[in-house]
Amino acid sequence: MKTDSQIQKDVMDELKWQPFLNSSEIGVAVKNGIVTLSGMVDSFSKKLSAERAAKNVAGVKAIAEDIQIGVSPVYRKTDAEIAEAVLNALKWHSAVPEEKVKIKVENGIVTMEGEVEWEYQRVSARTAVQNLTGVRSVANLITVKPKISPIELEQKISAAFQRSASIDAGKVNVTVSGSTVTLTGKVRSFAESEDAEDAAWAAPGVYHVLNRLEIEEPELVY
């Protein structure tokens, strides 16, 4: 089992490994396997990249995100300019039904609302705008309208786990109630837990995923 100091070192090394990030801008603290990221970056996408990097480290149980975004005056945009850029990004993204998405921008925070048929469309809408200049945060309030029975949904998710190289399908249980998916069982890492959750979200009609997977403590070999 990794100590907090070992996890801290591994997270810091992973941040240094990311060419998109300046690791000196990000502080890392660890307590009981829970990683707290702090500091200031100049874009929302860098904040997300730091979070993803930390999640990939073995032994990490959870992330507490406290990174602030300080957009340089050179790149600062008005809310009207950001809104126009967001609309254009959604219009040109083939996976997003832009006519079903409504947006609002206030102080650089983009709020998206509407209803789509698939979770990948909801995720794609966020992805399309999170890297835009001037965006400080994205509130994705788009909902997914269920179009499939719970039994079919459970079968599709279980089949996705079986196909995945990163998920031990034999240790992950799937139950479906309405359009809510609950995942239970044990996984080997925080990244595997996220992969399982992502696979569940990729199924049609999923409205909510309850990730109750437990992370097994890795055994150290001496």
C-alpha cells in the first residue's frame, strides 16, 4: 500500500510529465489517499488536465480540486464574445445537436441547458467549449432523455465492460433502476473506476450514474 508521501511524489511527477502544464503552478497535498490540487492556471482546460493527470496515479482514492483560474488580460474576453465563440463551436461540432442546446455566459462561466438522446452528445457539448479562450468554467446542465428499457441498458453496459481491456468485468456489478445506473464491486485503480463510469455513461438513455466501486489497495512487491 502506498504512503501519502509516495502518492504525492507520483502525482507531482505525473504533472511534470504533462507538456500542457506548468507543474510549478500547481500544489499537491495528500491525506489518506485523497489528493488536493491547488494553485492558479490560466485556462479551464489546464485545470481539467491537472485533474486527469492526478486521477491516473495508482493509489489515488479521490481528488479535491482547489485550482483557481486567472485568465491573462491578453486573453480575456467579454461574455458576448465568449457566447459567440461557444455558439460557433457547437455549430461546427458534428456530434452536438446545437439546436437542442441553450447557453448562457456570465463572468466567463458558460452554462449549457437542453435535452439530448445520448450521453456522448452531452459530453461533446462540454468538450467543444471548455478549451475556448476566456472560458473560466462550464456548467453542463444538459439532460439525457431515456429511450431504452432498464434491462436492455444493463445488458449493453455489461457487454461494454466485457469488451474493455481496462476493466475487470468480473468484479464490476451493474444494476439499473429507471435511467439510473449503479456500479458496485472492486477495481484496481481510480482510473479503472473512471473507465467503468465512462462506459456506463456511454450507454443510450443513461441519466445518472452512481459510482460505488471500491478501489483495492495495490500490493507492494519488495
